[in-house]
Amino acid sequence: DSGVTQTPKHLITATGQRVTLRCSPRSGDLSVYWYQQSLDQGLQFLIQYYNGEERAKGNILERFSAQQFPDLHSELNLSSLELGDSALYFCASSGTGQGNGYEQYFGPGTRLTVT
Amino acid sequence: AQKITQTQPGMFVQEKEAVTLDCTYDTSDQSYGLFWYKQPSSGEMIFLIYQGSYDEQNATEGRYSLNFQKARKSANLVISASQLGDSAMYFCAMREGGGSNYKLTFGKGTLLTVNP
């Protein structure tokens, strides 16, 4: 158990809908990262938050947005869903980024299926 | 350009033997780090080992060791005494950036199968 929690574990929804994925980082970790894993794109970095602020952006679509709340949990919002958004979405957290703080610990993932 | 290259889509190894999974990387940063993660069929991503670019000794964690050759830009994972439970997808990843502001770039993975 990495200490990172994600809900829900599975999500099935229709095209055009909007969903919210939730992540709670490991106790004490200030950084949260979101990744998308699909068969054709592999594992892709989406976005990073550090202590409530957006710090880095990857291949995140404009239809997707995220935020990190004062209690450090994070939510990834996916809207106007398309079939191609079906993927496994991971949240990861890390510490201060110094010494061993670079390790990112992953949650169990949310499997999103868009029908 | 691909920053992390894993050239072995699949590998087979006999139980109790050692296996090396290849990873080459491309970066112009002086400070970076290399990671290996394991993803079993259940889907979770399990952190295995980390090597910083300034670390002089190769990282080891139990049966896992990272063969870091900086000049060749390679960071191969060596698993000693393979076990059936080692069958999984293995991903090499690189950290670029530092402090509290960095991301990981992943390779496409190597599917390892351990045969009894």
C-alpha cells in the first residue's frame, strides 16, 4: 500500500459527460501528480500541484482541469468526455524533492471507461 | 524525440535466474534521476528503485539493482534470483527538473515473464 488513495476505482460514463476523480496524497506529501495511461499513448504526465499551486503541465487537454485543495487532496475534472479518454488515471505524490523525496508513490488508479 | 527508450517489449526468464531490463535516456540536464516502476496485472504502479545523476554508486534495493552508466546514458534494471511474482510490466522513468517542480517521463515498458 503506497499510502496514496484514489476514488472511485472504476467509472463508466457516456460520451459528453463530466466526471471528477479524487486523490489523497501520502501523509506529509505536498506534491500531487496526475498521469493518464492508455494502450496507445502509454503513461503520460498530465499536471502537477504543489501545496495548492499548479507547478507543471504536461499533455493535458483543455477539457481537463485539476486543483489541489488546502487539505492537499486533489481532483481531476474531465469534461465533454470522448471515447478516447478511456484510460487508467493515476495520481502520485512525492515529498520535498530533496534526497529521497523525488520518489513518486502512485495510487491504485481510477479506470475510466467512456461508452 | 523519445526521452526514455526501452527496446525490449517482452522478456522471458527462468525462475531463480537473473535478468536485465534495458533503459536508455536522453537529457541535456546535469541534474536528473532515473526510476524503475513495476506494474503487475492488477494495475498498480510500484516504485522499485531510484538513481540520481550525481550518485556515484549504483542503487540497490534488495533483489533490484540499477546499472547506471552515465556516459552511455543507460540505466538498466537488474533483477537477481527471479521469482514468479516478478512477472509484470516494468517501466523506466526519468525525472527532469528538481526541487518541488518536476515530472516523470516514462518509457513504453518491458513485459517480463518469469517461467517456472
